[in-house]
Amino acid sequence: MKAKLFTDKVAVVTGGSGVLCSVMAIHLAQLGCKVALIGRTQSKLDVVCKTIRGLGGVAVAIAADVLDRQALLNAQALVHQQLGRCDILINGAGGNHPSATTSQTRFDASQSDGKSFFNMDLSAFSSVFELNFMGTFLPTQVFALDMIGRQGCSIVNVSSMSAFAPMTKVPAYSAAKAAISNFTQWMAVHFASAGIRVNAIAPGFFLTEQNRSLLTNADGSLTDRGHTIISQTPMRRFGIPEDLVSTLEWLCDDSSAFVTGVVVPVDGGFMAFSGV
């Protein structure tokens, strides 16, 4: 068990049942946080909650849609009742949608598979942007109120490598993550006088359920896209969720008390590599 850096602090983690954020939530609990897991599927949240409690931590699982402000207000009331006011907010809810992607990296006039830029599904595109950006904005609007005028409070958003340079085929996701990085800086300035630090983590390429079929074949071998990513990652591997927790811990701890408005890449050197 790690030292209890965050004893009795309350951490709210949206997307708390996801591959990356569940590990973040477990780590924060091991550091002494009382953790509120928020996501859409109660059964998935319950699994993570049970893990945290099994390790001796304190956690509650609350099903709520991050795009539903009233649901978030209801969740906040439950957090207050069961854990207390929020000290740390991890905005981890996000993702992509197959219908908001193009099948080709570059425009091809002969393309006939129905997945070009010009026939991209508008509702799918909008849903990706809303989930990632508004799914960060709304939880912040609700839970940052708990932090006003209190010491040691921070918000950590989840950006992406695609925020620095857009990934091919996923325009909605890339645009939304770029918006999150920009919004992180805006909030850092806006809330500095209130004592709230706002930063973001930008993961490199991690295997999750959402991207596994894009990066690996059924037999576990790499797809062409997977090969391209690994060839551009100096450490020559995909990230694992545990690679994120030390950066998360630093951004939430008072050791980074003068750090706000930064987006920290955790990418195995991907952003530093020019390709030659």
C-alpha cells in the first residue's frame, strides 16, 4: 500500500469503469482518496468499486450520463452525502464512434464504401464531440463548485496525442481532444484566483476496447495502423494504464502546487519523434 498522500480527499472520476480511468481511480484510492466512480453503466462501475473496497479503499459507484446536467447534480448530491465535497475531479469520460471515422487516410474520389468525409454521419460526429468536450465541461461546471476557496483542489482532464497533431480517420475525436487541451488552459487561468489547478494528461497509444480492433488483429498481431504507431513510438510499445498513474499523482499532489494549465504527454516518446 502506498503512502496516504490524499487521506480523506474526495476524488470524482468520470468514465470510472474504463480501462484507463479505472486504474487511475484504484490508484487514487490506494493513496487515501475516497473515490466516486461515475459512468453510464452501473454494473461496470460496481466491478471497479468492489476492487477498490477489496483493497481496503473507500468508493461509491454512481450511474450518471456526463451529458445530463441534472443527472450530474443528482450524483453530486450523493457524493456529498456519502463521501463529502469533491477535492479532485478526473474528467475521463470520452471515446470515438465508428460512424464518425473515415475508412481512408486520404481522400479518394473513387471511394465507394460510404465512409468518406462527405457522407460522414452528422449525428455520430456530433455525439463524439459532445461526449469528449461537453462531457468534460458539464462535470467541471457541477463539481468545481465544491472546490471554490478550498486548498489543494485540482482538475485533471484527459486529452490525447491527437490534440497536438490530428490522427487520420478520426476528425471528430481529434477536434474534441484539441478542444479539451485548449479548455484546460482556459480553465487554468479562470480558476487560478479560486485556488483550483487545472491540467491535463495526454496519453499516447494505449490498447483499449475501443481501439483494439483498429490496432491489433484477432490473433494479436498488429494491423497496418498498429505497425505505423509502434514504428513512430521510440519506446516501441503501447502504453499500459499503470503508465499514467505517476503523472496523475503528481498533478493532484501539492508537489505540483505551482503547475497549472499544462498538458502532459505520456506517450513513449511519440510526440518527440519526427519520423526520421
